[in-house]
Amino acid sequence: MEIVACLSNKANLPRLKDYVGGVIFGSLFSLRFHYSLKDCREIVDYCHQNDLKAYIAVDALISENDKTMMYSYFEFVRSLDVDGIYFSDLGVINIARGYGIADRLIYEADTLMTNSLDAAFFIRMGIDVVAARELEIVELTNLLKKNSGHMDMQIFGHFRMSSSKRKFLTNYQKEIDKDFDVSAKDLRIVEESRYYELPIIEDEFGTRIYTDYIFCAYEELAKLRPYIRRGIVDDTFVNQDLFFDFLADLKKLDENNARYLRNSLLNKYSSAPLSEGYLYQKTVDKK
Amino acid sequence: MKKVELLAPAKDIAKAKIAVLYGADAVYVGGKSFSLRSRASNFDLDDLKEITHFAHTHGSKLYVTVNIVFHDEDLVGIKEYIKELDSFGVDAIIVSSIGLVQIAKTIAPNMECHISTQMSSLNSDAVAVLEGFGADRIVLGRELSMEEVKNVTMKSMLPVEVFIHGGMCSNYSGRCTLSNRMTLRDANRGGCAQSCRWKYRLYQGTNLLSSDDKLFSMSSKDLRASAYIEDMIRCGVASLKIEGRMKSEYYIAQVVKTYRKLIDEIYASTVPLSAERLAYYDNELSKAENRPADDGFLSGDCDNTKHLYGINGSGVTHDYVAIVRRYDANRSLALVEVKNKFSVNEELEVFGPCLDNTQFVNRLMFNEEWKSIEVANKPTELLYLRVPFAVNKDDMIRKVHTEE
């Protein structure tokens, strides 16, 4: 398993290179990152000079009117010589083919990659896929084993729960006529009868909502890592000390020390909302 | 030019028949398995066979949703199910899995595969890729402007289907797991709890930003695209889709009939639809709406006026009071089944597949023992009403609201 970090801060690169095999960054059409084109080049150069892989996220869904800009952007993406392109919109396959870089595609379909039929279909096309986050441990294990070496999964961080083209925060601000920064990164929503604090982000692509918890599984990861192509770690909304402690643990993680390492992290960051996500929490088609 | 298809939803056989009778060119339904809206999916295999036959004998098509986001455990029995649907003559399945398209094309090559809106197809490149994957039709995501719908449709080789009416996901369909987290009900396997319609407090750090008398919500107004039907027809959209597999027979009848008339008027006319005619159709549609509606992204952005704050779910209309089961023309007596409360001396309106809105005052009402009654307030009770004009089985009766 190659550890791939979402590069929330370019300044983290020198520190990250000791822990990860690659980074994910992005500029236009990215739901995670908004680096300048100049920054993107510098990131790729730094990665390749330091034996890191550089992956670009082009993971926004693309409306028809944005396609012209997308085609121009792919000229730039091709020129970057990245090692992989995370995408979410199937139209990207067509665009990448046009630029001769379809062999670098990695399909990050959020919720949709939940079964071996779909995974196998894309893998046969030469496209690696990212497993959905809503899988419980047995089905995740089976899915990864069946497609061993071709599936990525998010192994640390808050999960993205929803994505909308609507600008919910701007709209709400207008509705209640109150001044606040809709682009702030520390906004949370809490349902009126529940306690989950859900991070919420708005930008030009719309609004995304994330889980209240930080996915962090040690023992399971120790067992699954031989089958995972890339393990994605995302430090968005996460305390940096916690994040780098987790990365340090990953370097020495095995099935024998997994429980000890996890308990140590839990003790050190007892107030952090660490969770095993859906691994032991099956979501069903309850009515 | 091939006439655009009007595609209606149905929760059960009775509603599917209503959709066909009131003018739908095609109906989409869900089976007991493999379908979203699991609460709406009341069709077992016998039902699916029956409704496919009914639709075909009335010149309509029948599509079956097989659109859950499959986990491996859900795939058990899927091949047999698809074979059964094909043997009934089902015209298409609506899917959100490319892997499933491959299976369906292998075992039922003549049955079409329509790509669900769950796959958020928003551009002509995505349509082209899906065509290469074996899809026969694409249901576009609901995030496109009319200009974008036109551009995608005109650039695409595959037929394009567009939602024109009904409830809207406020997040990209198929990519939302709010319900999973809040209730452990899988939004993408038929269990969506509509957590987007709930109310939330908004914080920055510990600072409360939201107003307690109007909490934050993602709830969307419903879609009503009546003003765009003419544009959609002219740019070559293949199918106009009504949302609402949970909706009542009254909703299905009123919305299908209104769009049927609107589409037919557009085709029959050589001039664009007038503002007065559009206002008439909007008024007709409003009779069945139980949430405020607007045109969604079709006119561009979705600002705060297109959201619902302070309203969690849908209201229930009680204007629909009865459905005609039989009519005795000699005695001008209609046998009706009561749906909601109504009284003698109220002004009522009848509409049906072959009857435009026609009003009468409910002067006389009897129960099945021929006892005169003043108030009908027992749902499913059969009553006789004096109706001074011919009505037919499956015509519907509603109250008339007069402005005071």
C-alpha cells in the first residue's frame, strides 16, 4: 500500500515526504484544493525530485458549460506529467483520452464504488478505483481482495458525506440577513435533535458536508494493507499533531502492534472524534 | 420528429394504471428488490408482468428501476430478476451501475438500460462515455440550466431524459450519505431519511450563527418545469420525467394530465405558448403540489428563494375528495369512493382522462343503503352522488376553492 496524503498545505511537503509515497493536490475542478497553476508545477517538481508520486484531483462534477474550461485545464494537466488523476465525472474519461493520459485515471466515485462488478469493470479498462466509504468490514475486505492492487481507499480523515452545486451557506446568509464568512473553514452544522457536529464547506463548486468523526482504523488496516493500492490520508479539519502521529504509526503498523498503537493514539487524543466509520456499522435499506 | 415521451412514476398497480390512463407515454416503477424508494416499491413479479401488459395494451411503455447502489450482497438473484423482467416485455431498466449494464446487455440484449440520475450525468462527454459502456438512454442530473440541457441534448447521440416535475435532491443524487450517518438508513439503497430537509444549527467554533426562528436547512423546493417544456421539445429531449413514486393517485392523475395537455398543445400550435396558457397550466399543476415549487437550476442558480426554511416535509392536500367507480347515465348517479371529507352543497370539480375540469354543486348524496347523507367523511366508503353530466370510471373529484 502506498500512503498518499491530501496536500492541504504546500508547506507540509518537506515533513510529509518522510511518511508518504505521494500527495494529492489540485487547482481548478477540485473539491479539495485550490492551488494556483504555479503552485501545482512546484508541487509536482518537488515530489518528483524527492521520489514522491504526484496525483492531481479533478474531482468536481462538470456541468456542460464548464467543459470548455475543463478542456483547457487538461492541456495544463497533461503538461504537469502527474502520476495519477483522481476524477469523479465520467466525462473526464473522454477528455483524458483526447489528451492521451487516460492511463493515469483513478475513479473516485464517492458513494458509487460499492461492488465488485463495477470495480472490475473500470479496472479492466485500466482505471484504478477508490472504494466507497460506506462499506462494512466484511464487504470491504472481499471487495479489496477481489480487486487486489487496483483499489484505493481513504484510510484516515473526515469522510465527505454530501456534495451539492447549491451554495447553502450563502443562501442561508441571505435568508437570515446576517453577516458571516461563508468561506470559513471552521463552520459546523448540528441537527436540532442530534449532537453530531458536521463540518461544512462552501466554494465556487457548491457545498460539501463531512462526517463529524475522523475515520481511523488500525487493526483493520494492518490486515487490509496488502490489498490496497493507495491508502489516502486526509488532514482536512484535523489537528496536525494527531495527523502526523498517525502517519508515524503507519510506518511501523503491523497486525501485532495495531491494537497498542491505536490505544496509544486514543489516549493521547482522547477528545478527538476518532471512529471506525461504517466498518462495524452496517447501513441497510431500512424503511 | 419523434414526439417527446411523458414519463410518470407509480407506487403500485392502481397508480400505474392511472398514469397510463391519464396520458403517460411510459411509466416507471420499482420492484420489491433492487430499487430505490423501497417504501414505494410495491410491485412483485406478478404485478410487474400485469402492469407491463396493461401499459403495452394502452400504447405505453414500462420501465423498472433497478437503481440501488449495489453492494455485493445485493447482487444475489439479480440475473434471474433481469431475465424475468425481459420475459415480461419490460421496455427498459433504470440503473446506476455500469457493471449491471454489462450483465443486462448479456442476458437481455433487447431490453434498454437507462442510466439513472444517481450517476449525475451533467455533460455530453459523460453521455458519450456511457454510450460506450452500453447505455441506451441517460437521465440527466438536475443541476443543469436549460441552456446546458439543450447543449448536452444536441451534442449527444443517446436519447436524453430530463426531470420536469417533483421533489428534488438538494445534493448530487447518489452521492449523499447524510441519511446513512444520521439514521443508519442507506440513502443509496432505498432508505433515504431525507436528512437534507431537517433543520440544523450553524456554528463557527462555539459561536452560534443560525437564527433559532429560522434554522439552517438544505431543503429544496420542488421542481416545476412547465415553462421549459417547449424549449426541451425543440432541442430534442427524448423524455420528460415526473418524479414521485411515493405520490398519490390524485397527484399522478393531475400532474400527468396537465403535462399531457401542455405537450399536446405545444405540438398542435404553430406559435409559442402564450403567458396566459402557461399560467393556466401552472395553476393546474399547483392543484396537486404539496410543497412550493420553482424551476430549480433550469433558470440558472438556485438561490435562497428556491429553498425551504422552516418546512420539514410535504404537506397533504385534502382537496381530492373522491374517485368515480361507476356512472349511471340514466339516473345521473355516480358511484364514488370517498378519499377525503366533503359535504352537500359544496362546489366540486371533476376531471378525468377524457374530461376537462367540469364543476357542479353537490346537491344530493346517498350511501349504499340509499340513505341521504350530508357529510362524507369515511375514506373508502362508497357513495352515490348526483352528477349532472357524464363521468367515467377513474375520473377524480375535488373541491373548488372560491376566492373570498
